[in-house]
Amino acid sequence: MRGSPFVLLVGLVAAFARLPSAAADTRPRIAVLGLEVTSAVDVRTTELAHDLTEGMRARARLGSGPYAYAPSSERELIDEKLIKQCDNEAPSCMAEIGKELDADVIVYGKLDKEDKVVRLSLHLLDVNKKAKLNRTSVTVPIGASKDEVKVAARKAYEELAGASAAGGAGTVEVETNVSSGTVYVDDSSSEVLVNSKATLTLPEGRYRIAVESPGKQRKEITVTVKAEQVITQQFDLVERSAGPAPSKGIGFWKVSFAATAAVTVVAGAYWLYTGWQWKYYDVENIRASKSGTEKINEGDCDGSSVRDGVTDKSGLAQVCETRSRSIKAGIVAGIFLPLAAVSGYFAFIRKGKSETEPARTALTPVVTRDSAGAMLHMSF
């Protein structure tokens, strides 16, 4: 029977899959088990145990050093001990946990709370030999920040696993113009600044290194690290509020002042003219009259209409319309006069002050069933 080409192809793929890759990482694989809290468990110690564990795992993932990271090994020590019944953490029993994790070396430890610090006891175990290779002890203040905890975890891992002394890594010396801050490698917190400086030990490769400091703008630089090479990078951070020079154009407030002042002048002039026309000309010359000898006055107008009891209503109606327009012009002038005053203040009196100050003026529309307008909010 002739063999199927598909079966032959699958067989070839399987055969090649079993061949070792020339580029495969042949270093022993290391697993970092989640730390066990042995003292009184509270929120802070639990948080520190988590952050220290993640800090060591992050350092192991960088890949520099004698070990390669075992990606499927992120388990908790207390859970694995229960499964394997390793209450006394005997090397033979802990080695069984390592085999289950497909790791050649495992890192495990406990966290004890002592007054104002926590003490971390770490062990490095060879899974195949069922023997401890190294151990170390680290203390971390209870009030340590997340960045400080990550730095402590990284240093503890390097001391335990000998990663910092391994070949294939380079050094980046960070120098800044700020006294404190955080250094990030590919957006992951890596170091804190001490006396404006920090030192990074990284495997060969290309990295994005950034520095952040309170009140300053973040600065990022891309560097290429080579083995045994020392690179010095200067980070000069500027104030976060700093920006481009203010525009030398006319400016918003000057335009606002010109527009509001123009409306105020026009509306005010019309209000004065129509008011004079009503009081000193039209009322005296209209032919309308009331019963008896009563004189025509503004009380005979209801807006632009004429009240009852007046003869020659057509003549008075024109005058009442003039009075209505005068009132409206006065209202417009009254609204725009304070707006013009405010615009003039910001355009001329405060023009020497910083243009970068946040806006503290807001115009809020106010609409009801019977009217519409705006409310001006200002803070000085």
C-alpha cells in the first residue's frame, strides 16, 4: 500500500520537532514560588509577599544569569506544600514540587513580620540533586514603597541565583538632574534613584529606559546593551508645566474684550436714545388721551401694547414699542457690561502673569421655560 503524503509530512514534522534547536536556551530552568507568610497574616504583609515574589519573577524573566525562566512555574509555595505534603520542606519533597513545575532549580521562602520590618528567608534548590545550592535573608521596611520593594526583590534574587555576576550582561549607568525618582526598563519599574543616579544590569539587547520624578516630565531613551559594556546615559528632566512659549497673537481675552465692549456701547447708546425719545419727545407729542385730565405715562404701556382706557391707541402703540425696545437694549447692555469689565481685566491688568495657569473662568448656559441666559463663574 502506498503511504499517504499527509501522514509522511506529519511524521517529518514530528521528527524535526524532537531535534534540538541550535538557538534553544540550554541553561537550567528556574521557578520562583510565591512566598509564604508565616507570621500573623494581615493586608500589608500579604501585599509585601506578593510584591516581593513578583519582583523576583520579573528579574528572572530578564534572562541574564545562569538560569532561564520557567514560564509555567508561577505557583504558590503554600499550595504546593499542601499538595505534596511537604510540611518540613525537606529537599527530597521540595524537589518533587520542582519536577512537577518542569524546573531544574526552584526559589522558595517565607516572610516573617518583625516589629517595623519583614524578614524574607530564601532558598535555592537543585531539583535533580535534591540539594540546596544557596540561601539568603533580606529585611524590608513595612512602609517601603512598591518601587523599593521591587529593588529589594531584584537584589535578593541576584544574590541568591548569582545572576548579576553572570556573563552576557551589560551595565547602564543612569545620571539625572533630579534627586529622586524611578527608572523604568521597557515600562517595568526597575530601580529607584539614589543621589540622582541608578545602575542597571541588563542582558544584551535593545531597551527603552525611562526616568520619572514627581513634578517632572517623563523622559525616555532607547539604548543597546552589549555584554561587559558600561553605558552612561544622562536624563535631564524638565518641569511638567513647562511648555512652548505663549503665543504673541491678539489673545482670547483681548478679542473677548473688544466684542463685549462693542456690544455694551451699541446697546447702551440705543438704550439712551430710545429712553430720551420716550420720555422727552414721544410722550409729550402723542395725541392719545385718557378719560379726564390724566396725563399719558409709562403706566399706560404693557410692554409694547396699550392698556385699556386710552384713546388714539395707534399713536400710543408706536411709543410703547419704542419703550419696549429701550428696555431690551438696557438689559443687553447690563449683561455685557460686567463681561466687558472681566475681559478687560484679564486682557490688560493680568497680561503680565503666567499664561500657563489653568483657566479659572467658565460661562454656563442657563435656560428656563421663559428665558435664556448665561452664568459667569470666576475664581481669582
